[in-house]
Amino acid sequence: MDTDTERSDETWSWMKEVMPFAAMLMVACMDMGVLTIVKAAMNDGMSSIVYIVYHDALGIFILLPFFIIGFIR
């Protein structure tokens, strides 16, 4: 019976081993995509101040529901 619990502790976990690297790769790819879009927008004449305002507003709209839900709980 002890060997079963030892074996279950030593089993390979896809979520623990692969998922952090996959998430890190996805974030890096999305970051490069956003930087490419920003570079194209800046080359076409978009002001850096306008970009910062849009970036911060989008961040607020994405994170605000999570803050409100966490505050209510």
C-alpha cells in the first residue's frame, strides 16, 4: 500500500511540468505581437501619449471586473 502512494506522488503531472512553460511561451508570443502592432501604429503617426492612454484604459476595463468581484467577496 505504501508503494501505491509513493507511485502516485512520483507520477508525471502535465499541469505542473509543461503548463508553466506553455504559458510563458504564449505570453512572449502575445507580447511580440503587441509590440509589432504598436511599432506599426507609431510609424503611421500615432502619438505615444495617445497609446499610453489607450493602453491604460484597456487595462482598467480588463482588470476592473476582477477587482469588483474580489472586493464583493
